[in-house]
Amino acid sequence: MCGIVGYIGDRPCRDILFRGLRKLEYRGYDSAGISVIREGRFDLLHSVGNLDKMESVLHQLEDGSTMGIAHTRWATHGRPSNENAHPHTDCSGRFAIVLNGIVENYLALRVRLQEEGHTFTSETDAEVVAHLLERSYNGSLRGAVAEAYRQMEGHFTFVAITTEEPDAIVAVRKETPLVVGLGEGENFVASAVPAFLAETRSVIFPDDGELVVVERGGVDFFTLEGEPVRREPEQVDWDEDAAEKGGYETFMLKEIHEQAVALADTLSQRLTHEGVVELEGLGLTEASARALGQVVIVACGTSYHAGLVGKYALERWARIPVEIDVASEFRYRDPVIGPNTLCVAISQSGETADTLAAMRLARGAGARVLAVTNIVGSQATREADGVLFTRAGLEIGVAATKTFLAQVLAVLLLALWLAEVRGTLPARRVRELTQELRRIPTLLNSYLEDSADAEIERVAREYAHHPFFLYLGRNIGLPVCLEGALKLKEISYIPTEAYAAGEMKHGPIALLDQGSPVVVVATDSHVYDKVVSNIQEVKARGRA
Ligand code: M6R
């Protein structure tokens, strides 16, 4: 989840682009770049780190040009570096692009382009786009963008400029955001409205696969085949604060609505067309995966709950004994681990002190350490033998939401990969399960879009006055309950307990008053009937 902004008009654009980037900084900021066209050539500026770093070198970019594109990067392919920062250019230096999202078939495209003689200067998936434009340009940037789009798989938005046509910016999207801002004698294109909200409130949201040609005098829309498309602008009345939240009341709510994208990104390029799990960078060979005698999961808070889901999956599918502990306990124990142990350390930030200490303890005892984290370049990535990245984008809300789901997905992928390598699940069953995983982002999106907010608000209003909640679940419903209870505690300040449903009668039931809300996770699984019995027990005692 990167940030994109483009400008074309009659004002010098360097500072306009930089101000746009500042407004998108909340989306991610491990590196940034600006490219403008001046005197028929590109002027490029890249910087690594946050935007303060870019601001300190901004003077190196002469402020004469009136058109350009800019990008803040949140690394997914290739570490944060000047080479990997966008904009990327082609071999001839005539095309520059910025991209948000993931090009799933970039390796195949890159190999083909290299065979044709193209030279790559970065490790990113995005750079292929600049070379695709170079290859197919035939006097029309719009045509070249359409051709590149046809060849690309994945979900992405990209914005392109060329020194051959210095009076146009061309953009296109596929399942990731793109918005056009309309001004007087100037126009904008961006990945989110805040980038230009200080300049205009007149906006157009293009559809997937629609070519957007932005010029000083106007913006035109075309199908991939070149047919004009008529689009009417709409006015946004958001204040700047609301705009950064994409119109949502809070970042947490916005991030809840980003969950499907977080899952799609985390899955991306990890399943082959046939549904085989492919995980790079684990630091484990297939032979060492087969030799594993034990997995130990360490994490804190929400990440620990994701780890609990991982324990169920690893044991069920990969048939490996799994131990899990909160890192703050594990680090002060004397755990029995050794060279055949894989320690999976889960940390969204990759910086949690207890988790890092637990990793060090495990490594010291000879275990192999795999970090599951959302942050490229974090301390956990530097100390681990291997890394499995979640790709949830920056999470601003302190209460984890989209990163939790991405962590769950990552550990499920790990369990399936191990199951296949260790031969504990037939290949056919792995394919069935990966097909199910592929469906989740779409299912989640349709749930969130189909009036979930109204239903959730109704339930919340009905129960908000209760002083205590109990959450009950079995199997992976239990970690889901633990996470739900944690959210209720930290967001609503309501005392909440979460229990294994079968434990309820061994004490916790005493906590319930007549009418106490009991939230039960009862999904379609082998423990469904058991959970229903627990609901009956609660009801029979006149509670809930
Ligand atoms: O960055 P980490 O995943 O290591 O953070 C661990 C916990 O502090 C974190 O998961 C916390 O419990 C959640 N933000 C609560 O919503």
C-alpha cells in the first residue's frame, strides 16, 4: 500500500507533489521519489526513510517543471533503497512510472524482458512496467499503457509519463485505488483524495481497466480498446482529517475495510496457478522442513492469538508438535528446544522487545527462527533466519485489525507449505484448501460492503450498556474469541473474558448474571455441535 500523486498544470510542481506525498505519508514511508519532466528529460529524486529525509534533499530537484509524478513506498518486493524507490524508468530513459499494488507475474515478465535485452536496476516488481512501456510504445503513451496493462496480472495502480509526450500523464487501475482531481488549468491523479484535497474537491474515481489521460486542459477516459468513456465529477465534502481516513470516522474502521486487500496482498504470489504454496525467504530447505521435530510460536497480544490459530493448523495439517507461549513468559522460562526446533516469532511491528528477546533465546538454544512480520527492515527481520511477510500495509490504529487477519493467513500458508513438503496432506487436499483461501478476500469484501456496518451498529447499541461480556469458542474459534475479547477491552473498556467453551462449566459460568451477553463463535466445523451444546448449557441456566 504505497502512495501515488501526479500533477500537470501551469505551476511549478515539485512542492505540490511533495505536499501530496506528505498527505499520503500515513500509507507507508520507507522510501520516496519524485520524477518531473524538464527540458525534455526526466529529473529524478529518490530518498530512503521517511519524508523528512526527502524534504532535506528536495532542493536537489530544480523547481521549474510543471508536470510530474511522485510516490511513497511501503516495501513489498525488494528492500527499502534508492534503487528500489519509485519512480522507475526504462532502459532508454524515456518512460517513468509509479506503482501501487503487486504485479503477480513480474518474474515471468522480467525474465522475458531481460532475454529481449532490457536491463533492470531494481529488485521491484514495478520496474517491469517501465520496460513494458518502452517495448510497446508506438507513438501513444495511452496505447502503451493499455498494452502493458493487458500483460500484467495482480492488483495494482500505475501512473506513467514519457518524455515523448510531456503534456500528458496516463494512469490505470486494477483493484487498487485511483482518483483524479480536477482543477482550473491543472489536474491531479492520486491513490487517495488527501493528496490533492487542499487544491480541489472535484474528483472522479475511474473504474478498473479504464485508461485515464490527464492533461492541463482536461482529463479523458478510455476503454482499453480506445473507446472514449464519459465520466462526471463528484464533489467531496470531507475535511482533511476525514480524507486521510478515506471518509471513515477512525483509522481503525478504515483498516477494517482494508482487510480484504491486506489478505489479497498477503496471498499474492504465494500460490501458483494450480494452488501450490510457494514461500520465499523462509530460511528453511525442504529437507530441513522435513527434519523439524517441533515448532515453537512466540508472540504478544494479537500476534499471539494469530499464533494460536497457527498451532491448530500446523498440528492438524503438518502433524508437527507445536508449543506456543506469550513471548514475555517464554523469554524467562527454560524451554526445551534445539536444532530441530523452528521458532516462529510473530510480530506486526517486528520491534516488540519481548518477542525479540524470545527470538534471541531460541536462536541461542540452536533453534531456527522464522519471523512473521508486516514491516520490511524491522529488527525481527534482521535477527531471524527467515522471514514471512504479511502485506497488510501500514496499520495506524493501535488496535490491530487487518494485520491480525494477515498474520492468520500467513501462518495458514506456512502450515500448508509444511504439510505438502512433509507429505502429511495429500496434494489434492492442499489444493482444495488453497482454493478456499483464495475466496476469502472476496467473501470478506462482500460481507463488509453488504450492510455489515448497520448490523454491527444495531447489535452494539443493544448491548453497549452491559458491564461484562463473556466470549466462548472451541478449536480455532477460541483464538478468535480471545482476540475479540481483547478488542472489546481495549476499544470499549468493557471487562471481558474469553474461554474455551468446554471450560465454561468449570467456573466461568459463575460470572454470568441474568441477561449477561455471551458471544459464541460457532462456525461450520467438526466442533459445531459441541459449541451448540455449550450454548444450550448457558441458556438452560437462564443466562444470556
Ligand atoms: O507488533 P506486535 O505484533 O509485536 O505487537 C504485539 C502487541 O502489542 C499487539 O499485537 C497488540 O496486542 C495489539 N495492537 C492490540 O490490538
